[in-house]
Amino acid sequence: MKNHKAKGSKGERELVKAFNEAGWGCIRIAGSGSSRYPSPDILAGNAIRRLAIECKVTKDAKKYFTNQEIDQLNTFSQNFGSESWVGVKFPNDPWYFLMLEDLKDTGKNWLASVEMARLKGLTTEELLQMSNKNRNI
């Protein structure tokens, strides 16, 4: 379990670095899953957008998010005024970011698969470019 947590923390730090190097403000919220208050793993923002991101690193081709994780992300985002995203890192793939509507509701959980991520998800670069394009409008 400790190694699993370390892998997730390392992945989150990688994203914080990428957002900050692209000129965004970005922080990692340590212990986000164990707080009694809703909080995402990462908060990122620029002059145009605010993103609340729940992050997962997996060795599998599918990753499940609990209803509680998604509910807390939604609650935080509504209270904070940010967009809700999930970021998933599958083996041998870049980070993919999915909107909550893109996840599959299994009834008990929310599913993100590598196929779904490749089809509907945005890579880190695409997410950052999308925001930069919006800034130039």
C-alpha cells in the first residue's frame, strides 16, 4: 500500500511541475483522500480557468473511482468555482484527463479505461494548449 501511495504522489508531483512550467499556478493537496472535507488531489489555474483534478496512477487497463471520490470532487468544484477533471496515468501511456461525463457509471463506481481515455481524454499538453487557445480569443 505504501508503494502504491508513493507512486500516486510521484505522479501528482509530475503534474504539478508540468502545470507550473506551463505558466499555471498549481498545487498538490497532500492527504486529499483522507480529509473530512472534500478536496481534490491537485488544484491548477491560470487567468482563465480553475481545475480541480482527482488523480490516479494504475498498472491496469481500467481504473475505478468510488462514488464518494466523484461526489467530493463535484462538491469541491461547485464550492470553489472550478472545473472537475480526473487524471489517469495508465502504463506506457501519457496522463489522460477526462471530464466526469466521460466516465462510465457502473452503478457502484465510475470507470475510466485506457481505451476510453485514448478516445475522449486530453493529454497534459492538450489540456494546457486548450486553455492557451482560449486565452487568445
